[in-house]
Amino acid sequence: MRIDDLQTPAVLIESSRLKRNLDRMQAAVTARGRRLRPHAKTHKSPLVAEMQIARGAVGICCAKLGEAEVFADAGIMDIRLPYPLNPVNADRVLALADRVAFSFIVDDEGVARAWSDIARRAGRRLDVLIKVDVGFHRCGIDPNAGDAPSIVREVAALPGLRFKGLLSHAGHAYGASSDAEVEAIACAEARMLRGLASLSGVVCEELSVGATPTARFSIHQEGVTELRPGNYAYYDRMQVAVGSATWDDCALTVLARVVSRPATDRIIFDSGSKTLTSDAVKGRGNTAGHGAVLEEVHGSRPDDSLLIERLSEEHATVRIASGTSRLAIGDLVRIIPNHSCVVSNMVDTVWLVDGDVVVDRLPVAARGRIT
Ligand SMILES: Cc1ncc(COP(=O)(O)O)c(C=O)c1O
């Protein structure tokens, strides 16, 4: 089958780019003596997770229990949830911990105590890491707060828990305006984790950091044991904007079709917000619009004269800046989306392609597992 035979919109993964992205990240992390534990939220596919593990990844991360259950069913044996699980999920957590090496984060002493009690009642110990807020200001304990070291000591001493170490996610790196700023964020992240570990006096077997933009700098940071990038498998327009990828690295594209040309300066594609999603790009350069339309179906360069200006659920409204375009109704286009992780969550299947040829069909088995 060729890509022209696919129904549109369709999500394509360029097989050679995927493999190259996986190889490169694994090689960089291994060369520095660190462990790679990719976040599977990007691909949500046990087959891609197996490719990562075959290259040397120690396991995977998932965002939600539902995702972890899909990967455990598929035979992935080491799963970490860098997500603040609530004890209401005790049964599912114990069931997962029975069949795979399972760990998760806590960022609250009361919740940690509740997990410890649950584990003791079940005659178990649960593996946890403490989430540290290194500047993204989502979840995590404040490493600069006076009580942070004592929180680490108290959680580490809970009898139902096996304390593994500290974990962070520098999501604020996506807003950085230069490589130097991304590097400074990666340095500060590692410094905060090392500082807290040392002040607490508790042995931290793991200092786990993870985000695709910071990965190339985090591999050089003293004390970091594990990296958890996810997006690097596919990359996207956001990663190009923040400087962690080139257009040639972007493995995931949306194949769409021109369905209307209602005005000379306007084209409509069949890929709306249900495909491209409404995630915006932060970072540097040209960040306007809902994805980069490629100059050619088989090219890598974006056509800067086309701006995906507006999305309805099933339509992308594209403005032709130059006033003319080669595109006619029925033509295929390829789009590098702003954020590939959310795009793969929109489809049951992505298509592995080698140029023009569709080589395989990849079920996105953990898509939509949001509980
Ligand atoms: C806790 C955590 N770890 C790792 C990652 C992976 O980061 P990235 O998407 O930059 O690869 C994420 C992404 O949201 C995350 O939330």
C-alpha cells in the first residue's frame, strides 16, 4: 500500500526517523552512563516501547494507570508513573505492582502515609520517588522550602514504602528563548535535586529528570541517574521551536487532503482540531498556527506561505500568505503538528511509512486511557 491509498486524515510515522531518534537518544544517554526510561505518552504503543527497550531503555514511564495497564498487558515489565497517584486507586496499583516492577511519585506526606498504610495492610512495600518542583510549578515539593529535607526523611522512613529517590520534570524549558536558557534550566534542575538529597541525608538511589528539550544537557549533569524524555521518539514543531530537533527529525506527520478552495487566499484541509489538536507552540521562531505544512508530501521543509490559521473540529482553515498556491481540491498535504503526543492520542492507528510506502500499521493501544 502507498500513502495515497490511505483515508485522510491519517497519522504517519516515518520509520527511519523514528529508529534514528530512538538510536540517538539511547546512545547519548548510555554514553554518559545514565539510564533511559522513555515516557510512553508520546507513542502509547507497546511496539515502540519494545523498540526502546531493545535499544537499552530500562523501562518506560506512563502518565496514567490505564496506560500502564495496557503496557503491562503487553509484557513491558518495568513501569514508572511520574504522576501523583491518589490512594483511591489502591486496588489497581497493588494489582500492577504484583505483575511488573512498578513505581510512582508522591509529593505530599499525607498521601505518602496513606500509600504506606495500604502497602502494609497488603503485606507489601511500594516503590516511590518524591516529586520535586524544579521551576515548572505544577506538582512537586518546593526544594527551597525549609521543611523539604524533613519531608524526604519522613517519606523515606515510612514502613510500607521503598524510597527510590527524587524525580523532576522541567516542563518550563519549553518556554526558554535560547539554548543557553534550556541548559541553565537543566543545570539548575540537577543542582536542586542534588542539594535536596544531600540536605536530607537520605540515600537517593535515583535522581530522575526528564523532558525532551533538557535531555541533551541533563546527560552531562552530575548526580543524574535517569532520563525520561518522551517526545524525542517523534519530535514535532514545538521541539523545533525550542531547539531540540530539526525538521528532518520529525517522524510524525499528519496526512491531510485539500477539501475546499473557497477563496484565492484560503484553503481548507480535512484535518481539524480532532486530528491536529489545539496545542500551541511556545519557544522561538515562527510559532503561529496549528502546524507546519510541508512544501511537498515527501519533503521536510515547511511551506512558510501557508498558515494553518484556524481549526474547527473537522476543518483546518489555511491562509495563503503569498496569494497563490499550487494546491488544488483533492491534493494531499503533510503537516508537522505542534505537539505529536496529543496527536497520536487522537487515532486508533498510526501508519509506519518508508517514504511513499506504508510498511506497517501500529495500533495506538494506550490511547485515551486517561484514568
Ligand atoms: C513527569 C514527566 N516526565 C517526563 C515527561 C516527558 O517530557 P517530554 O514530553 O518533554 O519528552 C513528561 C511530559 O509531560 C512529564 O510530565
